[in-house]
Amino acid sequence: MALEKAGLINGVSEATMKISDLLVPIDFSEGSLRALDFALSLVEPGGEICLLHVIDSDFVTRIEEEGLGKREEVQKRMREEAERQLVDLAKSVSSPKPELTSMVVIGKPFSEILRVATDLDYQMIAIGRYGRPGTDLEKFLFGSTAEKVIRGAQIPVVSVPADQASKRGGEV
């Protein structure tokens, strides 16, 4: 009886959650593109989706240590390429669509995702369960980026599975 008065029937709310802004970490893997497709299905055309790409600072350090380039030059090239890919990705989304914004930051991916979500007060994060591959030992010891985001987030996180169908041409 109390649940019925609270608008709940069988423990499920009758109200639907309206998402007006959502953060989607993008590493350009199939998993992150699936997460974008999922986000597009949740956010109304008047809402906003932010595409966030994080340049892994540890990766940049390894490149510099191997003598493949100076830190600043490597970061600049990686930022320019990520920005170009994000523009292309936003253009590929068909209308009607929510406002798509993009951002490129440098740091540890899980930490930057959580920082941006908190600092910019997003309602939700949609993240691909599997992104770019790391080492098996690293994942065993520390977990994937998606797992770290789920554990550390103060807002809802949707982890989109690898077998989720993509709107960009069926199964990906």
C-alpha cells in the first residue's frame, strides 16, 4: 500500500528518468562507439552529449622514454588527431540529435573521466565495457578503465557490453 502511494508498483517506479546531459568517454574503439550509440538513444534531441577523449599520460611517457618523440610534440600530435576524429564522429551522427560537444584532456583515463563528470556535473556516464586493450597483467591487478569508473563514480554509469548492436551498420 505504501509503495502504491509513492508511485511504485511492484517495487518499480512509474516515472521515467529524463537524461539531459551525458558523458561518453571515447577511445575510438568499437566499445566506445557502441556506448555513443546507446547514449544517443537515451538523450533527447534538446539534450547534450559530451564526447571525452583522454590521452593517457603514461603512454605519452613511455613514448618519450623510448626516444620516439618529445612529450610536448607527442601530446600535440595526439591531441590534434583526437580532435579531428571527434569532429568526424560528431558529423557522422544523423539528425535529430542532441548537441554533441567534445573535449580532449591528458591524464590517467579513469581519473580524468571521473574528474570531468564531477566538475561539469553530468547526470550519467555511458562507457564501453571494453576499450583499447591494455596488458592482461595490468587488467588483472588494477581492473579495466570501465571498472575503475564504475567503482569511483558518484553518478550512474552504464557499461555497454561488447555484443551491444551498433547503429553504425548493425553488429560491430
